[in-house]
Amino acid sequence: MEEEGSLVQPLTTTCNPNPLFQFDLTSLSSAQALLLNPSTSIDTIHSTVDSLLLSLPHLSTNATSLSLALSVLAQSAPLHPSLSQSIVSSVRSLINGQDRTSSAVLSALLSIATSCHNEDGSSILTSILDEDLVLSLASSGVYKIRSRILRLLVFVVGRWKCSGKFLTDEVMVRVFLRFTGDIYPVLRRDAIDGLCEFLTVARDGVDFCVPECCLEHAIGLIGDDDEFVRVAAVRMVGLCGEMLGEKENGVDKIGQMDTIFTQICSMARDMSVKVRIEAFNALGKVKLVSDAVLMQSLSKKILGSKNGGKSIIKLDKASKPCAAGAYIHGIEDEFYVVRKSACRSLGIHAVMSIKFADDSINYLMDLMNDDSESVRLEALDSLFRMTAQGCLNVQEKHMHMFLGLLTDMSSLVRHGARKILQLMKLPKLEIFKSTVNELIANLEKYPEEEEGIFFSLFSLGKNHREFSLNVAKDLAKQIKRTSKGDLTFAKPSMAATLVVCIASPLSENENVPDTPVVLFSYAVPLLGRISRALQGTFDQHFLLTFLLDHSNIKWKSQDLMPEIASKGISEDLMQSVIKFISKSVGDAWSLIKGSNGNDAEKFLRSCMKELEIISLNASQAAITTLDFFSKYIQILQLISKIQCKFDSRNSTTFHIKSHHILLEKLDSALRKIRYSFTGWTKEVECHILELSLLVDVFTFSLARIPSNEHLKNLLSKISHLEAISCLSDFTKEIKRLIEERSSVMVNLHSLLKVFECSGLEFVREMKPIKAELKVVGDDSENPLTFVPGLPAGIRLWITLHNTSSTDRLWLHMSVRGRRPQYVFLDLSNFEGSEEVRKCSSLIPFYKTPKIASFEIRVCIVIECLSEHYEVLKERDGPKYDVTELSVEKLVYFSSVKSR
Amino acid sequence: MAIQCLILGAGQEVGKSCVVAMIGGKKIMFDCGMHMGFSDHRAFPDFSLLSSNDISCVVITHFHLDHIGALPYFTEVCGYNGPIYMTYPTKALAPLMLEDYRKILVDRRGLEEQYTYENIIHCMNKVIPIDIKQTIQVDKDLQIRAYYAGHVLGAAMIYAQVGEEKMLYTGDYNMTPDRHLGAAQIDRLSLDLLITESTYATTVRDSKYSREREFLKAVHTCVAAGGKVLIPTFALGRAQELCILLDDYWERMNINVPIYFSAGLTIQANMYYKMLIGWTSQKIKDSYTVRNPFDFKHVCPFERSMINLPGPCVLFATPGMISGGFSLEVFKQWAPSDKNLIAIPGYCVAGTIGHKLMSGKPTRIDLDKDTLIDVRCQIHQLTFSPHTDSKGIMDLVEFLSPKHVILVHGEKPKMAALKQRIESELGIQCEYPANNETVLVPTTQSLKISASKTFVRNCTTELDGDERIAEGILVMEKGHNAKIVSEEEFLETIGAERNVVSFTGWMSPLAQ
């Protein structure tokens, strides 16, 4: 504060009204420093400003010091808005002084006004300026004064509505118009900007003669030598055109608009890029232009009177040829910004005139070959608007270029093209087919866009009833021709074509009787994918009901009906979907049997995908079922792989090892499915058992000499099966072979042939057996501590679902490269019922290694009691095979010493 | 004052462009070309009409032979010793063109050469390179400046000014940009004279997009069906333009068919384009920051052994018009298959195979008495031209609004039509002189006049509203600057007194 005081001191002494006093630069700069420093106290600021203001009248003789003092004040005003009013009232008297003083005052005023909030700024100016003052300043011979008063006016006009006015509208416009003839280009430009601002702000309030008058001046200025003046003038012509188009003034509007349009067109060939951009922007604003002039802008040649050239001739001589080819020049421009702007206004006019639309489509389609992506997107946007307005008449010659966009590099362009296709009317069946094919190519190349592509296909089918019916019939024929095993509909192309076919029956209930029934049933397994694509258009439930209604699949409607109201996918609905999927999975068997390994795998993969999509919306209960199916499909995938290997082993080298690995995988997958669920029906249990029999058969045929143990195992399974239900052909056959002691391997093929997969029915009561593990107080950042060599405790939260008291559960803990440690989980220690059991316990890990840190993998496993007995090497571990029930967790340990 | 224009070549014809303009007492030669249609004395402009020492400077607009072909002859044989100006790319490419032509003339046709290789080198050494929009002070009075003209790499329009007299010589130019060159670019200059080319004085060309679309469709369909595409072009210009077009398309559509450049073409020509990026179009300049667009992604060099390899491909081969050399060799192999496509860009001279293919589809071509070529392939004709059309000429004339226009580099009847249009539509006087004619173009001259203080004072006091009218007397004395003075001052200087004559008239009210 002391320092502040000492700085203020010389200033306050200078307040002495001594006429001989000279304000020196040092004290001015100290004042400036004080005012700009954010930590200066309010009092100091006030006294500094006061002393500056007091000294102003004495400085009037010294213009340099005065303007410096004013600029210091102006700089400080934005930082201290409270002072604005006092500064303004003090400088008022100076405004009519010397030229330099007035210009300094004006610039100070401008900076104060711009720093204020909207209304304050202009009200400050209102308080100080009046008409006479403005007029005298505006006609000053000094450039600086003119430029500053003009900038003040431009500032004020932007806030015209919310402030008291010190000029009438008319005077304001007149001042601006006068400035448009100024000798300085900057002032001309500012004046036009001011007028534009005025017109925009006072849009509806002005009389039509104002824009007309502005227009006249602007047209006079579009030939200006200065680039920026031309830019501003063109913008104003556009704006006036827009306003005059909206106003009713009784004049021959079309003629007037034509004149404006041609005037702007004449600027399309300007050498300045900025002018050209502005010109095309302005063209888009001028509406109600006659067709003849519009057509002329698309042709470089002067159109004859036959095409309506009459109205052009009516225009004055200078503007006659100007419109010629303006748009052609625009879309051929070197600069993409100009092309983009031309494209946009072309689209605007195309929507309004059908004749123009027919011609401009040629150019818009040609722009699809432009090298700039943003131009292509703009053209697509224009085309889209035209399509939406129904004025797009595509011709065959355009389609090559347009359909090429569906395989374009840019996803935005592809999306844009599809958006247009959704609304497009195609004239011919061939074009329709090639469009569908291109969309399929799009799908094959970019499968991630499936949703969008399906939706486009759907809309396409919906909009072209006859064509899609034609495609549907072809597809049905194709399906008929193919054998049952050849399930080509796993291919994306088939799915895509199905979407086209069901579109029109689905959306309008038309074509239903004509559409082949088989297509509906083929579409059912694709329900998930289709309904995702049609989100927002059709509810999934409705879709399924519709497909089922029209397919030849038998189903009970009451299963579905009560669920219609509920959101999400109900379990019943899920059941029906899964029923169909399971049915289709059954078909996959025929592929496996028919040694179509690759096809089967592809098909199973697509089933898997379908399940994943459905499970996104599924309820908790449904997820269990879906989980079961995904596990089941994994098994089928393995079987298919093994089957392939067995087939190929005669011809190529036989890798016995890889078979064993696959069989091992299959075995554990089967184990997993058997011990991860509870509440089987007899059929499912039999089916799973038969599958494990199948595994045994495979193992059997691998081992040259089957061991007795294997045989015993087989027989025990068969007897187990016998106990549950009557034997299937497959089991009977195995039994027979074993009894006859003939080689199973020889009969592998015949065995497979009798294997049936029809028993897989949905189980309503199926529940998952699973466990959740939570390690307390451990993560990789904060590991648990241990003393190497001594046991370490792990605090675990364990939750078990659907375990019975007879189950034997173990905690499996392993350190990489060492034998695992098992800890038996005594279910009596758990709380809760059979459905959910919970327990928190401290589990010891005995064999801590003698290293600084390590990690243990922990998971809960279940002993598979019905599996064949096998003594494990661990003395304290499970006696049977195990399968995991929980996700593996990592527990981190670090030695006490290393802490 | 006047600008005196002597048309030494390209008057009412296309070829040997050469205009000598005397402006403000300085003689400038614009272009110094040769006529490709003649091999006798008519090939060069008639230099005997001028004395080479009078010429202040020679300015060359671009490297085409009809604009530069006679330069070594003029400097080395006629003995011109003054400065020669041309843009950097023209200086780089001109010696190649000149030497190439000299070789063809001497080695192939066995004609006598007009200048030697040494002449070319010596001539090029005298050249002073200029940049676009760089103002060169040739001597105390004469200023020249180059403006971008499009047309070919390094083409320029030349602006010349002596004192208040200003003129522009356009050379060849293009008002629409293509894939690799921009459109002509010029400032608003208040010109006394504009000398413009008028190759397409009556043609109005349609949008280039449709031509590009047709071309791409034809090529794409051909390669998609496994065919081969041959595009015979000259090394510079069209080849790069089409290649950029195809390379972009290939990239966008993910096409994997190779595009080949026959060996000679790639290395040298593309190298120049890569170096001279500043002279190409905006698009190329923009993408240059990421990668050089002349490093084509899908283009690979071609070898003779690859002609008969299976599979589709696109090949750019020299020379254009299939007038011989490698493109003819490939044509022989590929023409008999109906899967293949020959795309001919641009104009073909009569007598070449290219011309035969364009003027109706022949089924067989007799190369010589032993060689017959079955032509079953498809033919696609491309009409791309680097010259502006009549609309472009009119636009330029309108934009510049000069006081006079002289048309050169065109055909007489078409020039007449264009002259008619310029005079009627734009109200600008226009001429199209023949070779060796001289045209005098009057120019306005402005004088610096000093004003006396009294006059200025009078002006400010006599203001009357918006109208600013001041009266004074202009005094021009020999050896003195012109001066404007007020009435009183004038009387004072000549020592005269003011006499006022007044008279009264009488008119009878009955007089009819």
C-alpha cells in the first residue's frame, strides 16, 4: 500500500489546476500500470481515474498527451466497468475539439462501449451522441474520425433494438449509405457491414424501400476495386434479395429477383476466392427466381428464347449474359470452399424448381467424383434434400457413379449415400437389383455398418413393392433349389436380400400373400439383427409375431400375447426365438454329418453372433438360457472341427496331438455345460450324455487299442442313459458294437449318421450354477504382504448360486509354474439357501515362494462326480475332474521386506 | 501516345506466337515460337522486320514449342543480346522440349537444323527466371510482371507497364482449373491493351465433370472385366492430370488394379512436378502438406516384358496420338482383344493412328504393307483441353475491361465472331491482325499537374453541396511542369487586366 501511495502521490499533486502544468509520460505510464494491475485497490483506482479526468481539460492544448491519457482511460474501462459512466461524462466536452482529440475520444468511447454489457454499451453512447454530432463527425475530413464514428455506429446498430436511439432509422441508413461512397475501401466495407447488420436486426420493421435502396448501392459496389468491399457488397445484395423476396411490395417480384440473381451470378467469375464464396452463399438466399434464369445459370451457352430467354432479355443489357453458367463455374472451381458453397445453393434452388432439379442432378451426381470429401458430403446433402422433397429423378447414367459411393473410403460418404437410397425412387428393376447388390458389397466390405445397410435395404424394399416382390420370388426359387444342408443364408448377402423381401409386407401388409412363405421362416433366425436395424420403426416383439404369423412354423400365439406390453424381451419371446435357433442349430448337424465343416463353422459363428446380439436386451433369466446355448454352440464348433480332422486324416498327415488337444477341449466344454446348469429335463440330459458318448467314440477311434477302462466307462454311461429314458438309435448302435466287440473306428461314419440332435428342448427351470469371488483389500497397486516361506492369508467373499449340499466345491489357487493348491469349501460354513450361499473367510496359502512378489490365480471349481474316476496327483485335492464355476481372480502379494 | 503492336506470328493462325509491342518507347517481344506445320523459312517469325538491338526484352509465357521454338534462333543466329524472361518451370522444361524437337528434326526426319545443341544451352544461360506476381524492373521505365495462367506447368500471363501505359499479353491460358493446375489468376488492372489468345473463340465447353465421369466409367468397367487400358499421352501435362484422376478414384474405390507409367515418362516428368508444387492447383498444394500427390500410390513403372502378362491394368505410354514408339508397340499387342480399351486424350494430328481411331471405328489398320492390326478393342475419346473457351475469354476481357483488345492464336473466322461479340456485348474495341501487320492502339496519358494555393483555396470555399466544381486555368509552358491556377493568378502572370464585355440583346415577344 505504501508503494501505491507513493505512486499516486505525483498524480494527485498534478491535479493542481495549474495551467502551466505539463502531464509527463512517466506519470501517465504509472497511472496506466496502476489501472491495469489487478491487485490495485479500488480506492487507488478511483483516485487515479479522478486525477486523470481532472487533468483532461488542461491537456486540451497538447493533443499527444491528451490522446495518450484517453487511451489509458479507455484501456482501464473494461477492467473497471463501474468507472465507465464517469469517464464518459468527462470526455463528452472534448468530442468536438481538435481532430486528434475527437478521434481519441471516439476510440475511447468505442472501447468502453464494447466492454460493457449489451444495453449499457449503447446506452452510454446514447447519452453522449446526438444526431447533429454524429452528422458533423461523419462528414469530417479526417479519416480517423470518420472511421471511428462509423465503427461506433456499426456497434450501435447491432444493439439497435435494445437501446434508446439517438438517430432515427432513416438517418442511420443515410449515414451508412453516404459512407458506402467513401474514398477509403475500409470505410466502404464497414458501411456495408453496418447496413447488413441494420437490415438483419430490423428485419421486419423496415419498409421495403430500405432494402431496395441498399440493393441499389450494393449493386453499384459489386464492381469495386477492393476485394473486401466486393465481398461485403455481394453479401448485402444477397441479404436484400432475401428480404425483398419475403416482402409483399406489389412489384414484379420475379423480375426483380431475376435481376438480383443475375447480378450475383456475375460475381461467380470474380478472381477473388472470398468474393466467389460469398457470391454462391448469396445465390442460395435469393428465392423466387424464374426458371429461365435458373436454367441459364446451369448453361454456359446463352439459352434461346425457346427456353424462356425472353425474361432474360427483358433485363438490362449489362446483366444479360451474366447468369450464364454461373453454377458450372462454381462447381468446377479450384477451391473446394467455393465448390461446396455452390453445391449448397444449387441444392436450395433445386428443391424449389422441378425443371432446375432435373438438370442440376447431373452436376450434383458428377460432384460425387470430386476430390474433396467435404464437397462430396455437401453434394450428398443437397441430393438428400432433393430426395426428401421428391424432386430427384435419377437416371441410369448416374447410378454407376452414385452406387460407387457405397464402397467409398469415407464412412460419412457411405452413410450419406445410404440415407439418400432410403428415400430414392428407382425407375427400373435392373437398377433396383444393382443397388441391392452394391449395398451387399457395402455390407461385405464394411460389416460393421450392418445396421445402417439393413435399414437402407428395408426402406428400399418398402419403397419398391413390385421390385422387391420380384427379388423375393427369385430368392424363394434359389432356396428351393438348394439342399437342406447347404445353408447359404448364413452369408451376409442372403440376410440382406431377405431384409429387402420382407420389407414391403412388413411395413404395409401388402404383398403378403405373394411373398413366398419360406422367406418369413428364413428371416426368423435373423430377428435380432433385423430388429436392431429397424429400431424405432418396429418393436422386436411385433416383428417376431409378424414373421411367425406368416411363416410355416407352428407356434402358440398365447405364448407371446401377454408379453406384448412389457418392454425389453420377455422370456417367453426369448424362448420362441431360441427354439428357432435351436432348430437351426439342428440343421448345422446335417452340415457336420455331410462333412461341410467350413459351412457348418460359418453358420455356427453367425448363430453365436445372433445370440450375442439378443443377449444385449435379454432379462436375467433369459441370459442363463442364452449362456447355455452359447456353450452348446461352442461344443458343436469343436465337434465340427474334430469331424473335419477325422475326415482329412486319411488323405494328409495325421496329427494325433492336435486331435487330442481338441478332444480334451471338447471334453472340458462338455463337463462345463453339465456342471454349470441345474434343472435339466430328461431330454436335454440325455442329449448331453449322448454327446459325451460321442466324445468317447472319438477318443476310442483314436486309441488303436481301446482299454478296458474306456469300455467300462462307456457302458456305465449307456446304463445311466438306460435308467433315464429309452435308448436312442445312436446309443443302441454303440451298445451293439461293444457287445459285438467290433471296432468303433471303422463304423464312425455310420455312427455319426444315426446321431440325432432333435432332443434339445428349452428348459424353463434351468438355473446357472456359478460362484462369485471377491478378494478383500487387494489390487496390483496395494498388494497383500507375506513373509516368504510362511503361509499367507487371503480374505475372500464367496457367493455361490444354485449349489446343492452334495456338491463338492474347491478353491483352486495356483502360482505360475507351480502345483496348484486346493482348499475344500465346506458348504455348512455358508449362510443362506440353496439358491444363494454367502461366506467370508480367511483362506491360507501355504506355499509362498521365496521371492519379493508374486501373484496367485484363485478360482472356485466343482468336482464332476459322475465323471470317470481318476486319481489326481495332489493328495489333498479333488479326486475327480473339476470344472470352473467362477471367473479367475488375481491376488497380488509382496514380501514384507520389500516394503 | 500509342502502343504499337507488330504481330510477327499467330496472327489469324495457331502457331509461332510472337508479338512485338512498343509501349512508351520500349519494344518488348512476347513469345518467340515456331510453327510446327512448316519446316522451311515459314516455321519462324520474320525477324527481318525488326532489328534485334531495338528490343528491350523478350518474355516467354510457357514452354510449348509454338511459344519458345524460335528463341535459340533469335538469340544465337539473329544475335539478340538483351534480357530474356520466363518463369522457373519454363526455364527448367524448355531446354528439354527444344532439344527433343531438334533431335527429331535432325535424327528422324534428316532435316537441316536451325540451331545446335550448344545454341540451346547458350541461349538458356541468358534467361532470367521470374516468379508469379514478381515485378521486374527491366530498365528505368519498363516494368513487367507475371500472372498465373493455368494451361501448362509454369505458364504465365505477362503484364507490362511503361509510365501510365499498361498492357497484358496472356499467352495461352485456362480459366477452368483441372486436376493438377489452377485457373488463371489476375488482378484488376486498368489496361490500355489486352492481347489474348483465341484458340476456342466460338466454342463453349460444358462441364468437365461429365467427361471425367464417362472416362472413369469406361476405364473401371474395362478393368473390372479383366481388360487392359492403354492411354497414349505425351510426357507432360495430360498424363499427370489423368493419373491424378485415376489415382484418386482407385484410392476411393479401393481398386487394386495396377496403373503403369512407361519408363521414360515417370521419372523425369513426375520429378519436375514434384519439385514445382508451387505452380500447381490449390488442391495439390493443400494435400502436399501430407504427401506429395505426384507420388502416385497405385502407379508402378512398366517394363516391356509386362505387355503380355495376364490380368487387368492401366498403362500410360508415350508418345501421344500413337504416332510410333512404345505406345504403338503396346497398341499392336492390345488392339486385337475386345476386352481392352484405348483411351485417347486430346487432339490427334491427321495421319497418326490416334486420328484414325478417333475419326470412326476402324476394324483393321494397315501399319505398313506387311503389318495389319485387327482393331477389336473399345475406343474412348477424351476431349480435355488446357485452353480456355470463348466464355472464359469473354469473362477475362470483362473482368479486366481494357480499352482495346487484340486477338491472336486462333482461326480467322472464329476470331471475327469473337471480335463481334466483344465489341457488341462489352463495348470494347477489338482487332485481330494478320501476321506481320502492325496495329496502333491509342492510349490515354495522364499528366502530373501542380495546383496553386489560391486555386486550392478557391476549391474549398466554392463547395456547393455534394457537387464539387472548381474553375481554374491550366497553364502548360515548355520546359515547365503543367500548373493549374486561379483566374486572378493567371491574369497576374500574363500581365493582363480583366476586361468584362457585356451586351444586352432584345428579343421580340412576337418572334416565333
